[in-house]
Amino acid sequence: MQKRISNLPFQGTPEQEEKLRAIIAAHKGQQGAVMPVLQQAQEVYGYLPMEVQAMVAEGLGVSLEEVFGVSTFYSQFSLTPKGQYNISICLGTACYVKGAAAVMDKVSEILGIQPEECTPDGKFSLTACRCVGACGLAPVLTVNEDVYGRLTPDEVPGILAKYQ
């Protein structure tokens, strides 16, 4: 699955930048520093926007291509911000066969965003995952830690209304 770049403008704070610069300084000159710096940067910002990746590249003295390559290769990294309510829809085999794609389409239609995007107000984000380990409840949707199973597209509006 190809990662998307954020559809929202970057809104980092001076405090976050100060933390990132300290992280970079602590790893500068170390072999293999890109990975741990990106992990810590994601903890600071919640995701890895291009502006943060550029600061990491410049600070570590490596190319932006190297940093971008690492951030897009590993699934632990997100290039898009997460909303207050992160909706994740399982597209693993069991969920997909039982209609997860139609559930995803309904969520996208209602929120006006695609997978790996965030609503402009920062309230909702949408992600697709491969398996949540609840195949017996297929198709499954999670909103943060809340799990909803055996879904149909008709149930989506009621679920989203709980978080409005």
C-alpha cells in the first residue's frame, strides 16, 4: 500500500522543533541514526511531515531521499497526521470478503476523506489496516480503542455520530 503525503498544512510548534533539534543533536554522527531519529520525531509530532523529514536530513547531514526512503519503507511511520478519532478499517482477507471495502467507501463518503487522510478540522483520520485479529467479527472498524464488528455500510453513520 503506497503511503500518502498529508493533505493538511504543517503546523509544528517552536517547542516541537526544539525537541527535534535536541534529538538530532544527540544522534548526529552516529551510524544508522536516521531510524531512531525518525522514531523519536514521530513521537514528538505524531507523524512525519516533509518539513520534519527535511529538518532530519539537514541535521544529520544525509539526503532527503534517504530520510524519505526510510519513512516510506517502514509501516511504523506515518506521513499523515492522525485525527482526534482515528478510524481504522481492516482490509484483511476475512474482513474484505465480508464487505470491508463497502464500509470503507461509506466512511470516506461521509467524512469526505480517503484512507491516510485527516479531516480539515483534525477531528477524524482514516486508515486501512491488514488485520486486527478479530476475523470472527468481520468486517471490523476501530475508532481509537473502540471496536465495531459485523458491520454493514448502513451502520457507519450511527457509529460516526457517537464521535461528533
